[in-house]
Amino acid sequence: MSKSAMVRNLVLLGHSKSGKTSLAEAMLFTAGRNKQMGSVDDATSTMDFEPEEKHRHLSINAAFNNFTWNDHHIFLTDTPGDENFVTESVFAAQVADGAVMVIGAVSGVKGATARFANIISDYRLPAFIHINRMDKERADFTATVNAIKNELELKCAVVHLPIGAEDNFRGLIDIVTGKAFLFDSASGKIKESEVPTEMADELALAREALMENVAETDDELIEKFLEEGELNQEELLDGLKKAVSSGAICPITVGAATANKGTAPLLDLLCQTMPSPLERPSFIATAPDAGDPIEIKPDEDAPFVALVFKTITDPYAGKLSVFRVFSGTINNVNFVNANHATPEKGGNLLTLAGKEQKNIKELGPGMIGAAAKLKATATGDTICAPRHPVIIDILSRPTPGLAYAVGAVNPKEEEKLFASLNKIVEEDPALKLERHTQTKETLISGMGQVHLEVCADRVKRKYGVEMKLSPPRIPYKETIKGRARVQGKHKKQTGGHGQYADSWLEIEPLRRGSGFEFEDRIVGGVIPRQYVPAVEKGVIDAMEHGTLAGYPMVDVKVALVDGSFHAVDSSEMAFKISGSMAFKKGVEEAGSILL
């Protein structure tokens, strides 16, 4: 069996404080990857290792790790649940082969939960729903399941029933096998036990519901279920695997991550039912030049193709490009950046284990790896075999929702600040840095207040520059309310040639967002054609400063309809002045307003 057939590329999704990072820590500990189980509350988590994350007890970055379980190689990505950092979750979901959406048994379905459910649907991700924190006060499994089924647009089916709740949460029943298991939280392992007598009826109803849900996804199974009213264990498990792989069913499991309860059964079921990269649909790429669609199959022997979906920058270690392999096998950092047609060559291939990087000999389909110090490669670029360049364009970037004017606390460090910010923006595509020409301010935009505050913290910690955020100046604009027909006559006599230009303009307002239109209606040569652009240039210059408060004018149509010239004294400069004079006069007559 190929290596990729035993790979599971999984992303943890869910609302903030649902326990995703705690579940990741429980998985790593149960699988023997970590000798101790990290804690978010104690700031000892392997996955939340950035100082900003430890300080806020909040995941800010997508974090990566990998481990083995039952001979399967699991690549795990833990993502933030906070709306300020949702870009990390979206990018990670787009390169995963399956998702585990974590929902708290106390908090239940929240507004953000629906957003993550939509991500699963939009990217057609095979998914599990894991109801976490069953050991907490007011944990309610039934209410949470009902909320999931009523409020999320996902087809869900319960596969684990909890034994007890709150302080008495001590085990679960695997509905597929019909067996009960009690937890040994010290190791994360489980031991088989008798199904509690009082839960026998509940198990029977849950098993029948699961069989019905699974049978509905397969013609052969539904026929057998209708005839016999039963599916055996093998049929139920095989049917569940097909239903999960196709996205037809999201199994619901239970656990308590901080107490390491339910982790092992979840891992077992993920390995049994989640698809390998080889079982996932092909991706569509394009040729760099022609843009023709090219099918990228998850084949270990095909040409190498990978997508860089995250960039990590460090002032000392340099840039780290994190990528997911879609096709082929790579055993050295020697490839081409298809987006820029640039050869790339770096050091060793790496896998990520929290903040640590480990060398790896090769990476195949579905695996997540990294390469250091790639010069031309940025987030969203495709890297591939030199003789088979293709571009995968799947990363959808959200639009920033909040902007501040940014500057250095110490004016002498302005240059250093913006050099540092450019590196931070490269690391975080949800940030946007731009210079506003009207207000002469540099603006930094992000997903929210916390997002920009974290950006400031990173700049200070990584590059030693303190930056300040202040409300941006409002770039007001002006427009006109009515119509006007005006004359702009410029006549000036000097010792030599004089200056003469006569322009008649009609101005009228346009609908919002239309900008500026100029129309030449001169007939009969009353103004020579070579002077018409000068009139337009004069109008445009006058629009830079409105008559009401000096702000730029927009949404105005100007038509040059008449005029006169002098064979000797007329010039482009004279008509430029004439156009400017006429426009200012017309604005006064039409009436201006502040937008």
C-alpha cells in the first residue's frame, strides 16, 4: 500500500473557545507525539506557541503538527476560531482533505459555528462534528445535537453516545459496534465495558437512525435496509466511510479534550472513515501561459505540484513557506515557482511540529511541508516540477473590514517600521498596507480591532519597532447638485503675444460612483482640436479642489459645447486656464455638496 493511502490531512475548525487547541494537544499526547499534554490555560500548548497567543489564551495562527495512529500518518492543522483571524482557517480548510468541527457542549452552536459549517459545505470537505467539553457544568449532549441539526446546513448522524455528563462523564458507546467504552484519562486510552442497562433503548434507537442515514446514501444499502431492517457492522462502517468521503454525512462524536476523554475513539474513527488524499477529487489548475484547465490528480507518480498557503517570517531564521502537496512526490527543494516562472532552490524539506521544524526525506500527496528562504515565493503561489508548470488558484482572500492610519511612535523609525510591516503583511494576507493619496496617510487594514492590535504586538516583538494606530482622516469628496452652462473667457494682453481662450461648458451631476466624464461637442472648428485636451486638463485640475471645502470633486459630467480662439494669441495653456475658470464658475451656479 502506498504511503499516501495511509495519510489523513485534517483541519480543526470551530468557534472560539470550543476547545480545538485542547483537542489537538490531546491527540498529540494520546498518539505519543508529546510526552506531556499541553494546556492553553497554562500557556504550555504545543500549538499555541506565539507570545501573543499565550498572553491572550487565543489561537491566532494556523499551527501544524503530524503524528502516527494505527499506522496512519495524520497531518493536523489547528486553526483560530476568532473572527479576526478567520483567514487562517479558510486557507487551511482549502488545502485539507477533511475537517473536524469542534462545538462546545455548554456553549453549543454559536453564530461563528454556522460560518465554519459553510466553509465545510463550500469546499465540500468531508467532516466530523466533535462535541467537546462534555465534562463541564451544564454540558448538554441532546440539546447540542438538536441545535446542530436545526441550525446547521449539514447532514449529521450521531455515532457516539456519551455515558454520563459533567463530573460523571466517564465513557461513550460506539453506535457502529454497539460497544461501550470507559475512559482512562491518564493515558487517553479506553477499555471495553458493558452497555449501561438504562441506555439500551437509547442505543437501539440511535443505531436504527444511523443505519437509516447511512443507507440513504447508497442504493444497495437502502435496498437491503428496507428488506431486512438491519445492516451488519461491516456494511454500516463501509457505508459510513463512503458517506463521509462524499460529504453526505457528518458523524457526531463526543469527548472532553482537557481531560483527554474520547480522543482515542475519535482518532480510530477518523482513520477508518476519513478519505486519504488519493481518494479525494482531482484539482483543476491552469497553464501559466495559455490559462487552459489542467487536471491535477492525487497521484504519487505524477509530476510534483504543491500550493504555498502560508508564509511564516522570522527576523533571524528568515522566511518559511508552508505548502500542501497536491500531486507527485518531492524529495528535495529544487522546483519552479509557476506564478513567476522562477526557479527556486533552498535547503532541506521540513515538516512542522508546533514551533519546531523537522527534516523529512520526501513528501507526497496530501502531506504538508515547508521550505525555508524561498526568494520569489509568496502565499498563494504554486510550486511544481520544472518541466510541468501549472498554477492552482484556490485561495479566497477575505476583504479587510477595519483600517487605521499607521506610523512609528519614534519618527526616526518610520523607514524601519514600514520595512517590518511589509514582512508582516507577507505573513498575513488578511492585512493590507496602502498609501492614501488624498490624505497622505499610510493605512493598515485588517479583519478587526484585535487583528490590528496583534499586528502591532508582532512588529514590536519581532522587529523592535513600536507603531501607533490612529483613526484615519476622512477623505471627503464634493459633487454638484444641478446643471449649468457657463463661459470661461481668458484674455490677457502682454508686450508680445497675448493670451486668448474662450470655452463654453455644460456641467451636470452623475450617479454616485461614476467618477468624471468629459465630452467634446465642438462643431465647425470654433475651437481647434489640438486645444480640446487642454480644456479637459484645466477642468481636471480644477476638480482637485472643490469650491465648498477644498475636497476633490467627483461624479460630474462636463461637455465642451462652444467657444472661440485667436489665431495668434491662443495656446494650450490659455485654453487650460479657460477650462478651469469655466468649471469653477459652473460649480458655483450648479451648487456643490459635500459627500
